[in-house]
Amino acid sequence: MTDVVVIGAGQAGASLVARLRAKGHDGRITLIGAEPVPPYQRPPLSKAYLLGEMEEERLYLRPASFYAEQDIALVTGQPVTAIDRAARRVQTAGGAVSYDHLALCTGAVPRRLPAAIGGDLDGVFTVRSLADVDAMAPRFTAGARVLIVGGGYIGLEAAAVAAKRGLHVTLIEMADRILARVAAPETADYFRALHAAHGVTIREATGLARLTGETAVTGAELSDGSRLDVDFVIAGIGIAPDTALARAAGLEIDNGIATDAYGRTSDAHVWAAGDCASFPAPQGRMRLESVGNAIDMAEAVADNMLGAGLPYHAKPWFWSDQYDVKLQIAGLGTGHDRVVIRDDGKGARSHWYFGGGRLLALDAMNDPRAYMVGKRLIEAGLSPEPATVANPDTDLKVLMTTMMRG
């Protein structure tokens, strides 16, 4: 059969090659990764791994032996430098690899603080790779002063770990509030209070003017004119799809590597999946940065490589762990006009997003039942009455069963 090369040994790439073999592909499969380790989970990096609660080997998505057993050539530590679409081959430091079909699972790269404001000083970190976390881990000592730039989930997770380790934590967010791009004010209020209770100082509507220090960062000047002494800085200001190879190869780029509904790019022999890929959706072209999408889209692409011919329909879901709170998110709240709060008074709480009376998404904090019910209702296109959801006496499982039966 055909030879498949997959660039990017992350969640999407690992899921894609495993799916190809599971579905009976008997051609050559090569998985190429720039990092010197087998594919691994990224979410625990800024949580359990950074806390020292998880060993590196437990991060691996599969044992290294899996790839040999499945006759998958795993190439690590060799970034791809070019794609020759005409010859159908990719170039690495170790040589050229030919393909019949190529899958780009290049993921995303962290946005970095500009060098002009001190972003290149020693002691300034991002949280994306195993190497990133290994480099910053020794700094997490009790009493150290850390500045976290960015009030999204990555920044808040890093703040939670730092606070648990006894650091003095200041988090700044340029927008009017934390989580401004990804969650409702009600969810931002919940997490702001949670961090305050653990001693984190959050300063909203406050940007970074510049970092100070000769070769290593020692301080920060903020947009309000104030100054902080800091021992190190974590930039959690988002990620961007890694499209460099695709762009250089002349593939269409539109908020990521543009694919059709089946995961195929503007080249019939090249596919894309995961954080790097955008795809058509009812809301317009969409790109999702999540483990769930990386797995689901990669498996859909693998199936379509094998001729399934089934369009990919995303089912967005996300999660975040902060202190003893597990946040689970289902759906996309874009366009909501109402948020309904459900609180059992015992620590389980959920925020339900409605738009025009239709359930769009929910954020569930330590409330797995609400998450499970909400996710299934959203996927089924069913919308409960907001007042019914808000009533803590409503049995959500009974509600779901009743609605599913029609």
C-alpha cells in the first residue's frame, strides 16, 4: 500500500499513526519529531510534572516499544527542514524521506515576549515543551518571586503550581479581566477568587512595559508605572499554529494550515490535523487547541487517508486543573447571551452558556455529572430550560434521559 510520513510527534501525530495501523494500513509509516523523546502528553507538564508528581516516562503516550511493535518508524530529534511536494519527500538532518501521503501534525508554538522589552533575558520562560518545563523547574523554590504574564488557562495553571510550591506569585493580564477570550465573566470571577484565596496577586488591565536586568531578568516595569522585583518570568500569552513548513511549501494558510472537511490540504497528497490545522465548521473556519481535537481530528484524517470519506465534525471539549479544582469545558460559548449558574452549595458548580435559548457550552468546576450531561446535550443539539438547569434540585441525569427520549 502507500507510504505515509507524519511530521510532528505530538498527540495528533501519535494518534494518527496508531489509527492507521489499527485500521489495517500495511504500508510504511514514518513519524518524525523534532524533540528527542517519544510522543508525550502536554497538559501534565504545567501541573503534575512541574509539581514533581509525575515521572517523565509516565508522560509518554505509549511505551517506546509500541512503535517498533507496530512497525512504525519513529524518528526523534530530527526536525523536518523542507517539504518537496513535487518529488513527494521531506528533508531532515538525517536525510530525505519519501511519501505517497504526508500528514502535518506540527502543532503550535508559544508566543514569546519580544526581545525589545527583555523577552530574551535569562530567566524568561514559556510553557509548551518538556524542555521548557525542565528548564524552569529548578526555579520553583519556596520564597522565589515569579511574574506570570497572561491570564489564560496556561498562565493560571502555572500560577497554581507556583503558589502550591510556596512562591510569591504575581499574574498580570492586559485585558480587563482574566480568561477574557475563552470564558464568561462568571467563570473568571470564580477563578480570580480561587487564586486570591491561595495568595496569588492578580492585576488585570495591566500590561508589561519591559523586563529589566543585565543578562538575567531581575525586575519588571508594568504599564501602570509600577515596578516589581522578580526572580523569573513565565509568559503565558498564547500559542500560534506552527505553519512554517506548510507556508514554505506553498500550502494554503488560513488561521492555520487550511484543510477541507476531510482533513486534506490544498495539496491532494498532504493532510493536516491538530492544533496546526483549520477546518470548515458551521460557525466558519475553525481551529481548536485541545487534546480532544488533536485525537479526534487525527483519527478522522487517518480514516480518510484509508478512504472512509467522512467529514470531520468537531466536538469541542477542554479541561484545566488548578489547586483542587478540576474544570471541564464542553462546547464553545462564542455568541452566548446568557450564563446560568448551577451551584449545589457543596463545591460542585457549573456555568451554562445559552445563546438565543440554545445551549452552547458549559464550564463545570468539580462537577463531572454536570459536564457529562451538558456535553451529551450539546452534542445532541438539545437545550434544557435555563431555570431547570439552575435549580440545584433538578436531577441532571433524569433531565438528560427525558430529553434524549424526546
